[in-house]
Amino acid sequence: MTLVYAGREDDWDTAIWELDGNPVAWGWIQKPGELICQVHPDFPEVARDVIDWFNKITKTNEQKVLVLETESHLISALEDSLFTPLAENPEVLTKISLDSCSFPVQLPDKFKGRHIKGSEDLKNRVAVHRAAFDSR
């Protein structure tokens, strides 16, 4: 697969993903963090590459992607990458990341903040929450 960059204006990054010389996906990033893209439904695995490119290019803690409701292969890949639809505008999926917050997060010594990873982390998080807030 070949990735071809074609610059537009200064505030847009553009990429086209090709397979055997045929385009299978394209993306435009309007900075600081909005993506407009399309991925050919016969090549849903390329959606992950588009999202990875978007994550690499953007340096903001809030990302937005505009999708059509018929692009289930793209929506699925975005949801797997922790994007969620906006309640007021469901064709826009958004992700807010703690990794690139513009404000410093100060934790007490020996504490570490990170995203929940996997089902074991989720179970542990639920156990801590119940221990702290369940009055039973």
C-alpha cells in the first residue's frame, strides 16, 4: 500500500491511501483536530491507518471526525479507537484525550494517570469505585 501526501492550504493535511495504484481512502485534516475522510467499504482495514495518521498529525486533546451513517466500517473503526458520537450531532464522532491536555495534571507521588486498558483494568476500576462509593 502506498501513502501519497498532497498538500493543500497551510491549515490542511491531506493523504490518499492507494492499493495497486487505486485509491482506497483519503483524508483531510483541518487543524487543530477535525478529520473529513472516506474509506472504501471493501477495504475496512484501511480505516485504522487513516485514524493512526490522524492521531499522529493532530496535536490537540479533542479530535472530531465527520462520517455518514452508512459508513459502518469507518464508524466501527472510530469507536474501536474510543471515538463517540456527539449527542447533538451524531454524524460527528469525537474523542478527548488526556495524553495531550494543554494543562498540567499534578498527581501525588507514586500515582500515575492513564487510560483504562482492557477488561481487567475496567474490572479493577469498577471495584475501586464500588469500594469508595457503595454504602452497602
